Amino acid sequence: MQTGLDLSDVASTVLKFRSDRDWEQFHTPKNLATGLAIEAAELQEVFLWQDNLTTDAVLNDEVRVQAAREEIADITVYLLMLANDLNINLADAVASKLEDNARRYPAEEYRGCSDKAPH
């Protein structure tokens, strides 16, 4: 599966930024995963108490979009470093996961349905 999204330049920039500061020594898998989880929680905070806020409503709130943008960037940075350190090719991992999900959730059976398939 080929995607139009190529993060290789972004990943290289992130890794150089980290290397220039000699921060690899602090970036254990546990610390990166913890940082990733914290940033994901901060993204959730952007939408806290905003039940049923539609995408259009968010897009009309420049402050909220900017806050989400910053948290998504933080999440991406941690994810790129962790994937790199664990030798995980993100494009391959995503493609594999989508193939697995396509088997578990056939479109004709799950279209418009939020039920989760049994493992």
C-alpha cells in the first residue's frame, strides 16, 4: 500500500534536532512512550468539555485549531523518534494495520457502524 504522506524529511529533521542536542541518551522507549501519552492527553484537553463538537465547529475556532496543531506536532515528534529507535517503518506499520483492519472490519458489514469486531 502506497500513501501520499512522506514523513522521511520530517523524521530526518526531528532526529537531527535531537542529535544536535545529544538527547538520545534521555530518549528511552519508556520515556518516549510516556511523552507520547502525555502529549496525547494534552490534545484531549483541547477538546475537554466540548461534547459533540463537529469538525466544522473546530475549524471555525482558530485558537482551538492552533492548540490542536501544536499538540499533534508534539505527538508526531515523539512517535517519529520512538519508531526510529525501534526500527519500525511507520508507512509499513500503518499499511499492515490497515490491511488487518480491512479483514476485521469489512466495509460492507461495518459501513456506518461503530461496533468493534471481536478479537
